Amino acid sequence: MCIKDVVVQNQVGLHARPATFFIQKANEFKSSVWVEKEERRVNAKSLLGVLSLGILGGTSIKIIADGADESDAVDALTKLVLSGFAE
């Protein structure tokens, strides 16, 4: 299992458009991937799950992956979040 803390860089957080990019990236990997805010964990491959967390800019989240390509998944999703989703 691979876990990384990251702070959401874009001002509006993971609203519909960035959340869509996030789940598309998560779906590129075979590993199970989750995103966690505070004590709530959701499937990172689920748009409704990610949106339900209400992640705003400046929020610290955990990206968690478990499987064959777990470190690649966490690294790719961390880079995406740190890029600010090109906003």
C-alpha cells in the first residue's frame, strides 16, 4: 500500500472538471485507489465519491493506492493535484 499527503493547489478545489481529470487518471491504473479527506475515504475512480468529499483549494488530502502499480498511481495523481489541474 502506498499513501501520500498532498495539498490541493487550485483555488476552487476538486469541483466537476478537475474531479473528472482526477478520476480519469485514477482509472488508468489497475490498483485500487482511494482519496481521503479528514477521516472520510472514497473510491478515487468514482466521480460522485470524489465530489462528495467537497474538497476545496488548500485542503490536505491523502491519495492511497494498493495493487501492482500503486506507487505509479500515487505519483501520477499527486503530480496532477500539484499542477493545479491547469486552472
